[in-house]
Amino acid sequence: MPEPTAHRPRAHGAVYMISGVEVARDSDQLQKHLKAAYEVGGRHGRPRCMCVPEGVEMYISKVGGHFLIKRMPGGGGHHDPSCATYEPPAELSGLGQVLGSAITEDPVEDTTVLKLDFALSRVGRRAPVETDSEPADSVKTAGSKLSLRGLLHYLWMEADLTRWHPGMEGKRDWNVVRFRLLGASERKEVKGSLLRETLYVPEPWRESQREAISTRRRAIFRRKASSKGRKELMLLLGEVEDFDIGRYDYRLKIRNAPDCSFVVPEDLAKSIGKRFALEIALFKEAQSAEEEGSDPRDSRRGHLIVFGTFSVNEAGTPHMEELTVMFVNRNWMPVEDIFEIELLEQLMPRHRFVKGLRLNMPASRPLASAVTPDAEEGPTALYIVRTGVGEDYERVLEELTGKSQLQSWIWRLEKGEMPPLPRRVDRGLRGPSPRAAEEASGPSGVLV
């Protein structure tokens, strides 16, 4: 049997074994090998990431004529911590609660089926606004179906927007974020339809292309427009510019869509103010920092993301039905409060890490705010324990940290200042460079 042909990587590059051939992530032969393996199909066509001696099985996904290498469901933890494909154990975030139930991945068919606990169509009047006690999401069930917040968090994770390397500082903008979110939505099925066909993510605004952009948006909305009977709903995922108060309703202004306002009924608008008071307060601080022209690295800077369902009336006007919001810091990393902002401000200049997200998990359960794989003692989960969490929270946290194979770092707010972060060691990043990870010009061949 001939020796495998090797396309050697540059330093710290990822290497994949594809049908007996070693291929570097940055090889110009990668797409050719992936295409051949994809056509073989089944287990025989699956590449292996060679970050560990025995390799870790992955699978190939075809998106828009391009072939991408993806993690097997639940397989991210089998990679070497220095590998760009490494993923913290699902149980440290809200992902563990929904994998296999609300989220079902099928590597053979190259599809992911998502079960949702919110409607994508309605007949008659809009449903009344929910008044559940959980203050900052739209959770209605536990793990069997995804809430709006759960789906938003999942897309952010799938887009790798929860991953960080110090070299990424300042490289993310809406163009990059949108590109990665659209890629993450591919081959996802919701209620018998493709998620991508239901999702509206505003394209970057260029005043010189105002008419062309507006025409494309109107064409998207026209497909769902209705005056009576059954209304097909769409999903808006965008950055909030501001809320305007009208005579009879409120108007949601979206950045990158300055010529289009989303109508928000009064009852929904009032509910937003109550449920998302913290996120809105952080957003106002970010607005102040922007108006002051503060340093781009000012920790107050950030963005407010809105995600929700909307209908389009016969005149083409979009009306919000249900929504959730999420505050992200200046580098588009989701944060729950000022304490997570402070933690990430300390991590971003020196550590690689993955930001933990709750999905459907309530605030009453412990969450690893971040996991850093380059800590001296080994991969470390970082927890923030808020004041007055209660005995149940402490018991679950103790069980979680006790059973985990990761090291634990805990910041207890009642004790005051943040303790020193784990010492960082440079084990060498095996995988996409920071610049490649944020590239928006086209897929690289790896979408983990």
C-alpha cells in the first residue's frame, strides 16, 4: 500500500486525514479531497482531525457548492484543547439540555432538525404577550424545544461567534457577523422548512446602493405578505439602532436597514421594557460611549441584538410578533451583565476562550461564563456566582464542578474583586488563524 500523500501545513495549521490522505486546512487541494469524500458518503467518507494521534472523526457538509468540515455531534471535547475545533463539554452551558431533543444533528443526511416552542405562522389576532417570571428570555419549555433565546444562542454558537483569540481584536463587524450567521443557518430545518428561507438578516447598508438594497428586502418581505387568513411569519436577526415612540405604537429601528421600521404593538413594547431592562440599560451605556466618541476599546461599547418573529401586512410593513434581545460586547461576544463584561475584558487581551451561553437554561442554574483551553493547569471553566443565589444553585454548582474533567475558577461576587485569572500557557493554536477565523469573503473549507 503506498504511503499517504501529505500536504504539509504551515506552523500550527490543522491537518485532516481524508480517505487516507493527509491534507492541511490551508491546502489548495482541500476542496478537491472533500468533494471526493462527500460523494463516497457514509462513514468511509468522513475526515479525521489529526490534532490527537488517533484522530477525531468529523463530517463533511455541502453549503452553496462549497464543502465544509464540521464537528460530529458531541465530538468537540475529543479534540486536543489546542485545536481550533475543540469544544467545551455541552453540560457546562445550556447546550447539554437541548442536544438530542430540541436539536437533532444527522451527519449522514447532512441536516440538523430544530424543534421550536414558538410559532412561525398564525391565524387571527396576535397571541397575548407572555408574562413568565424568567426576566430575560422567552423560555416556555425546558429542553424539548428551543425558545427564541435558545435559537438565537444556538445560531451564535454555530457561527463560532462565541470563540475568541486575542488576534481577533477589532476584526469583527456586521459584515463578518452576518456572513457567519447565514452560514450557521444553512441546512437547518424548522417546522418542515429550511431556516435560511425564513431568516432575515439585514445586509450591510451602503447609501450608494440604497435602492438596490431596499428592492431586495421588499422582495423578501413580499413572499410572506398577507392581509387576512393564515399569516406566515419570518425571523428578524439584526442590530438595534433605537426604539421610536409613535402615536399608536412603537417603531423598532434596525441598523443596516435605516429606511425600514418594524412596528411593535404597545403591549409588546411595554413587556420589552420590563423583561429586558438590564440589556436595554447596557445598550444605553453603549450608545453614550458611541456618542462621546470614546476609545473603540471602551468596555461600555457594545451592540443590542434583536431576534424575533414578524409578519408583513399587505402594504409591506413588518409587524413584530414575539422577540428577545441579547447584548453583545464591543467584539460581538454575548454578555449577561457588567460582571461578564469585566471578565471578558480581562480575558480578551491574553486568552483563547469559548463563551458559554444558556440557550433555554434559566438564570437560576449555574453556567460556565467561559472556558479557556490555554490555562496552565489545563482547560478551565470560569464561573461567576452572583450574590444571593441560594442553596440549590450552590449544590448544582458543586456537582457540576466535581464531575467535570475541567479545572474550575470561581468568582464569588460577595467576596469582592475578581480573583487572578489562570496563568496562560502557549500550546500553539492548531487550526484557523485569527484572521482566517474572522474572514468574511467566503468559506474556508472548515466550519466547525
